Amino acid sequence: MAERPRVYKTEGVILKRRNIGEADTIFTVLSEREGKFDAVARGVRKARSRMRGHLEPLTRSRLMLAQGRSLDVFTQAETVDPYRNVREDLERTAVALSCVELVDRFTIEHAEAGAIYHLLVALLEALDEGLQATVSRHFELDLLAAAGYELQLGACTLCGGRLPAEETLLAPAAGGLVCANCRPVAGEGRLVSVAVIKVLRHARSVEIREFGALRMPPEVEAELRAALGAVVRYHLDRELNVPRYLRDVEALPG
Ligand SMILES: [Zn+2]
């Protein structure tokens, strides 16, 4: 690994925090250049801390850090965008935090995550501008694609065959929509309606803002949320199983 500079600047979104000791807090940051990392802010919970307001979760900040023995240490923080409209609305805050949690779970510390960083910033901006909470569905599709799990929606994922306009199986293990013939070998999945398939395809063909302007009937919105939620859970379960599998390999005798 290349030698890192002792002091460095970066810009990032604060994902979460956890307090340690009497006045210190560890913040998890997603940055464009450094990927996801943890760093500690010393004394940040004291009333006179100048950094406190610039290190809130969901805030995008310019950061200066110094290399520490185990964790790097924040030396300066300055807000670029507090996404105030997100923060002041309970529903928007909840949507943003659930997307941040997905980002946290789909990224590995210090691995390249520039594309995911830009997706997260675009989501926070869309929510801050007052677009519908359904922008998080667009974000989930983008995040899956950035993590290497792009859903195949145009033709049958397994045989490439044409998909008639009817209820179709969305099978995460197969990687997308699956025709009736391939269903027996597609693994688990759920049938999705023609309306949801149309919305999924639309989402992949437009930017997040344009998607946020689309009005959906509540039942389509609910079905879309459940369908994508199942795909996301499937991949997260698999990701969680990788470290366990590696541990099992390491534990093998010899
Ligand atoms: Zn097929």
C-alpha cells in the first residue's frame, strides 16, 4: 500500500457516529477519494467544540485529518451542505438514514467508492429539493448496479428470451426478470406486476430527479418497495455470509 500523507483533506458525507470516552466521537465517513473510513473527533461533545455542527450524520463536509496510530483524527471540519430540509422533516430523515445504512452495508472500509459517494450525494440533494421519497427506489437500483448487482430488466436474465407483458418473476439469484420457462431454475423470487416492471425500466433510463417527478398509485409504490427490498436483502445476506465463509476456511485444519 502506498504511504499515506500524515495530514490530508477530503470531502465526505457523515454516515454515522458512536461516542467513546467522555467527550470523543468516532464518525464513519463516505468520501469520494478515500472510500468509507472511521475517524475520531477529540472533545467534540464539549460545548465549545467548533467541529460539532460540521460532523452531524447526513451532513456533507470538507474535512482535514491527521493520521493516528489506530484511527485518524479530525483536525478541521466545515459544512458544505447540511441538507437542512432533509434534517427538518421526519420522513425525509428516515428515508435518508435508511439509504445511508444501505451504503454502509454495501461498502468496505478504504475500498474505492467514488460512484456510490456520488449516488448518495444525488439522493440527499433530491430529498433536500423536496422530491418524493420514492427517489430512494431509484437510489436502490443505482446502488445495486454500483455494487455489481445490476438488475436485468429487458429480457429474460437466464435465456435472453422476450418477456411478454404479464406478471414476471424477479429473481435476485438469477439477477433480474426471468421468463416462465426458466422459472424452475431461477431460485427464489417474487412475481412483479406489469406496472412495477414499467417503473423499474423507467428508473434505469432516467436520472434520479426525473424519477422523483413520477407519480405512482400507492399500490404500485408499495409493490415496488417490497420487490426491491427483497432484492437488497438477498444481496446483503450474501455479503454478510462472505466473511463467515472466509472464517470457516481459515478454521479448517492444516
Ligand atoms: Zn428464460
